[in-house]
Amino acid sequence: SLNGSNGSVFQGIKYLVDNELLDWKPERVAEFLYKEEGLNKTAIGDFLGEREDMHLQILKAFVELHEFSDLNLVQALR
């Protein structure tokens, strides 16, 4: 669902999807959250933490965008 208590990230994505500027597909939304500068990290975390299937798919795609292979555990966790 695009309706959430989390305000700005939910509203921003809903606006983009409603106006056909962003596809409501896990990979597209994940790329937007990963690449867009200035988004509140806490709000992104709240959005990705929603327990609905679509949000879980977006979370999986979001994690896959990160490169962890050359990092030690502490760096990767950051």
C-alpha cells in the first residue's frame, strides 16, 4: 500500500506513482530510494520496514543495490 503514517517518503512515492513518474515496481522504487539525494534516512527505513509484501520486495531490491563484498562487517553494517 502507498498509504502510510510515515509522511514524506510515502507521500512522495505516491505522488510520483500517481503521476506516472515512477513505476510501482520493487526495483524502480528501490532505485529511487537508493539514488535520490536528500531523502530522510529514518523515513526510508520506516518505509522499507513496512511488513506488507510489496515493501518487503522493495527492501530486498534495495539491499541488492548495495555493494558489501569489499567491506568488513562493521563497515557493511553502517
